[in-house]
Amino acid sequence: MRLVCTLLSLFFATTGGYAQSGVDELKELIKEVDSDTTLSVTVLDAVEVYDVALDGGGAITIYHENGVIRKVVRSLGVSYGRIVLTMYPQDGAPGVAVETEENYVWDEGDSGWDYSELALMYRKVSFIPNDTRPYVEEWGERRLSTPLALNDYTRLLDLAGRYISGKE
């Protein structure tokens, strides 16, 4: 029995360490991409891409190098604020996904929304290392945005890939 407990402890310790090393690698990827000033930038109008009206407009910004997507930022302006999804792909897979919801501030004095100020309401960072379980950090609470799943991340990367390759 002691051998079984030891083996299980060793298994969980090594797989947990492997997952953490994958997260650390993805954190380094974010730093590397965000500091690279040589990346080509393509900006798409989200209203045209999705063929949908957005109160505050929207953009899909693709950072790429030699046909390889390094980062995609989708920012959608909605009536209550802004929803942003930032992707840092790794080897063509999602890698890191950062979801944020920002809402306009309610101005008690004017009894209305202050459209000049956004407050961060929710942030979710999903680290999705290759061949390991995702690690998720969340802060705040979603007010009006809907949760995204892995296939949402993949669809955004596929869309960005089609645009930079000229297939869209």
C-alpha cells in the first residue's frame, strides 16, 4: 500500500511539474511576442468580418511574421462596454487565451452610463500547453459576456490564418 501511495504521489508531482513548466514556457512566449517590435500587423474591421453591427465597432489585430501568427487581438465594442480576446498561439494551437470584459461605469450623479470610462469586470487567462491539461486563472465576474471554449479560440486563429495567407 505504501508503494502505491508513493507511486501516486510521484506521478502527480511529476505531471504537475510538467504542466507548470508548460505554463512557464507560455508566459515566456507572451513576453517574447509582446516585446517583438518587428512583427507585421494586419488590422481587420470586425463588423465587416463578422457581418454584424456592433455598437462600439470592433477590430481583429493580427501580429504575424513570415506567415506565422504570433498574436491575435479581437476587440468588440458592445453597448455596455468592450469584450477582448487575446490569443498567443503556440505551434498553431491556442497556447494562451486571455478573455476580458470591461463595462462602462455607472455615474450615479448623472443617472447614466459614463461612456468615457471602462472598468475591468472579468479576466480569464487560459494557458493551454501542448499535450497537457489547461491551467486557468480567473479574476472578477462575468456580467454580460458569454464564456468561450477551446473551439472559439481555434476558430479565431483559423480566421486570422486565412486573412494573412490571402485565402479570405
